Amino acid sequence: MDQREPAPRITLEAFRRLCAQELPFLQVFSAEIEAIGHGWARARLPASGQMLRPGGTIAGPAQMALADFVMYAAVLGAVGEVPLAVTTQLSINFLHRPKGALVAECRLIKLGKRLAVGEVRLEDETGTLVSHVTATYSIPPER
Amino acid sequence: MDQREPAPRITLEAFRRLCAQELPFLQVFSAEIEAIGHGWARARLPASGQMLRPGGTIAGPAQMALADFVMYAAVLGAVGEVPLAVTTQLSINFLHRPKGALVAECRLIKLGKRLAVGEVRLEDETGTLVSHVTATYSIPPER
Amino acid sequence: MDQREPAPRITLEAFRRLCAQELPFLQVFSAEIEAIGHGWARARLPASGQMLRPGGTIAGPAQMALADFVMYAAVLGAVGEVPLAVTTQLSINFLHRPKGALVAECRLIKLGKRLAVGEVRLEDETGTLVSHVTATYSIPPER
Amino acid sequence: MDQREPAPRITLEAFRRLCAQELPFLQVFSAEIEAIGHGWARARLPASGQMLRPGGTIAGPAQMALADFVMYAAVLGAVGEVPLAVTTQLSINFLHRPKGALVAECRLIKLGKRLAVGEVRLEDETGTLVSHVTATYSIPPER
């Protein structure tokens, strides 16, 4: 983390509370937010539960959900608790079949007044880059 | 449906059986395949269960999962039961907040030997186009 | 064209004048706007000049430029002459190698206050869909 | 550059010669390849010529062409002179209006037998990230 980086505008605790209220489907796939900074975040998805394919690999839809989740954390880390921030576009490249749990890291590459664009990298337990995502959030004007 | 369209290469029954084996996470969000043709398919996601956001709208990750699901059906409708066909890329534009259940229709716009590209439109109960997806499947060579 | 469709908010003549001022690089590849409606447009790119590959096929970058151009026309057809409308995202799938001239048709699938999303289909002289594009324009708030 | 990185499979000279034969439209916007490694490349586009918008900013279509060009170099750096390698998908986020010349760096994030996926960053003279691209190349099987 850059020392000049501003403090995150949401805490892990506040983010978890918000998710429990707003995103009940997160319970389904049990992603865990691990860290939030100003414009970046890291989350983890264990290789268990209903989002596995036979063989134990985490399914593509779970990867997309994880990417959207960690992007949301990175955006709120930069702009604070803005519940109406919504994804407008998401593009994912699936690169390799994952082994075990996934770690997703998001970094915003643009933070404008109206749009935030982020890049998410999903790595599996072996450190392989299993998918790469870019996503755009629309940020409501009144805040 | 075009009368000259070839017959689908997978039946609804075979597709449902395959999903039950291969995609257990589908149980989570209870999408239902409704029709499969040669290179197209239609699926439905009821507005219930764990994939809802407060207010009853179907969450973005559930829309992505639904799009991937119906694309899989359209691909198998064109190439037959090829379990190793995998999504390599998916791009979604979220256009409007949905009201109620979603219906997703996929149509392949390219069916090559190695790649299939499809377009998916997700409409809600009011007939509003809520999201638009393009996705690419890689088709294994040996078949 | 739907009879209930509102009148376009820019004429072909005004659009051509704007392009001559704002987009001098259009001269390079000599795309021609053919029709503009309220939220849709059609343009044509002849198979000649510097944008050809050996064999006479129109190169990928020229296809992307054509798609961006016709999307711009469709957006201005819906919102009027807003010079600061800019592309924020463009995603293209190249499907088939084109034969001869290209015709591009854009239709907006969302027209919001701040974002317009469009779909562009590029067909060649044989009627083959050679590429498919989705693009997003950001529309400045003050207008 | 990683010391364990294999040698590039095409030289700058061979790449320039190939482009002069295959991509005559490159003359239009005068992009210059600067470096090619095994799976990465760097190119530069001066702020001059026909691809400028009023005010001297490099137009979006020129950015897309530059990204496609540097991706091609990175792919050939990894697989050697394979003229039939073609772009199948390209997705770009335009982040900031550029000032002056552009430098584009591509790095492959996947190099499979049939598909290569790369990430391209375009920076302007001030070091600002002006656009971000992901692209996919299809690599012909027989080589």
C-alpha cells in the first residue's frame, strides 16, 4: 500500500454489516472480505459449498460474483457508504481452471465523479491467475 | 424459429440431467431451462430465493449466472453433449433494475469449430431489457 | 422504423458537418453515414483505401472505428448535438473475415441521463455478420 | 524482464517487415513498435497526423488500433511468425483524455494452445493511464 494513500472511507465492519443487509445472496457462496483500502480490496472464496463443480473447482458464476463483490468493496473504500452505487458493466476472461480457494484483488484504475472502473485478478491456491475482470460502477451524483 | 433450422442436438431432459450432475450450484438459484434449439435457448429465473436483493430485485451475480446457463444450453443445442465446453469470456451490460422474474434468451451469433459466440438478452416481467450479454465458449476439438 | 419513434435530434447534414470538424481521422477511412434516427444509425465503409488488409478484407481496427462512429451517430440522434459525449467502453467480437464493404447498424439498448448503451452489428456485402459490438457513451449532465 | 523469460520468437526487424506486408493501414497512424519479448511488447504512437482530434488528443479508434497492434506483437513474440493469428475479442475502457503521445504495453495473461489473452495499458506523456484493454487472439492449430 502506498503510504500517501488516503484512508479507506469504509471499515471492514461497516462493509460486512452493509452486505448482510443488502446482499443476502452472499450467504450462499460465503465470500469473505479480507481487506479494504482507498480504491482497492481483497476477498476470499473458500472451495466449499454449493458453488463447486464436480472435481471441486469453483464455478464460473461464483467467480463473477466474487469479482463483483470485491469491486463493490473497493468502490466503497474510495467513496464511502453509497448504497446506490451499481455495477453497469462487467467483463471477465476465464483463463485457467482453478484449484482450491480463490483470492480476488481489485484495484480501481479510474475513480471519476460518476464512474469508477476497476480491475480484478482472481488467483487460486497455487497462485495461478484463473480469471481477469474489468468492471464499471456508476456512482450516484448526490453525495 | 426458422423451419430450416436443424434439430437441437440435446433434449431438455438430457440437458437437465447433465446440469444436475455437473452444475450443482444451479440448485441455489433455481433457474429453469424452458426451451433449447439448434444454437438458441431460453431460461427463466423466478424472483424468489437467495439471489434477491432487498426490494425483491434479482441481483447482478444471479443475472450473470443465468446468462452463462442459457448460453451453455444454446451451445449444447448446437454441438450436442460436450461436457468440456467452457466459457472463456463473458461481458455484461446492466441496463435497468429488474422487476420480478427474469427470462433469458440466447442466440449464437457464431458457431465455429473451436469457438461459439452468443448474445443473451435478459428481460423482466414487464418486458424491459434489463441486461445484455455476449459470451464466448471454447469447444474442445475432439468430438 | 417504429412510427411512434421520436424524430432524430440531429440531421445527417449537421452530423456530417460536426464530424468534419471534430473527427478529422474519419477522412482516413472514409466511412459514410447513411441514416440517423432517434437512437439508431447506419453507416457504410467501402472496401478501399488504407484500411484494407492483403486480400482486400477490412482490418479489425477499421471495424472498431466504424462501430464507434455509428454509435456516435445513434447517440446524437437521441440526445442532439452534444460534442462532449464520449465513448467510455467498447467491446467487440470478431466473428468472420469480411468480404467487401461493411454496413454497420447501431441501436441503443439503453438511453439514460448519464449513459447510453448501444449494440452495433457489422455485416459485409454477403450479408454475413462479421462483428458484433457493444459500447457505452457517457453523456455530459449539463444539456 | 524476468531472467527466466524465454527469448522472443520474433525480432523487431521481422515484426516490422511483417507489418509492412500485412498491415498497410498501420502507415496511416504511424505506430512504432519499440520492444518485443516472449509474451509482451511495447509500442508508441506519436501525437501527430490524422488520428488526432481537435486539441491534439489521440482519438479513441487510434487507441484501439494501437492496442490491437501491440497485442499482435506480444503474441508473435510468444508463438513466432504466425500470420493467421487473429483477434477474436477486444474490450477497451477509456479512462482519461490523453495528452500527447501514447505508449502501449501489452502482457499476455494466458498463452494456451488455441487462445492467447493479453492486457494492454495505454499511458500518455504525463504517465496517466488513459485506457485499459483486454484482448483475445485465436492461434491456428497447425504450427
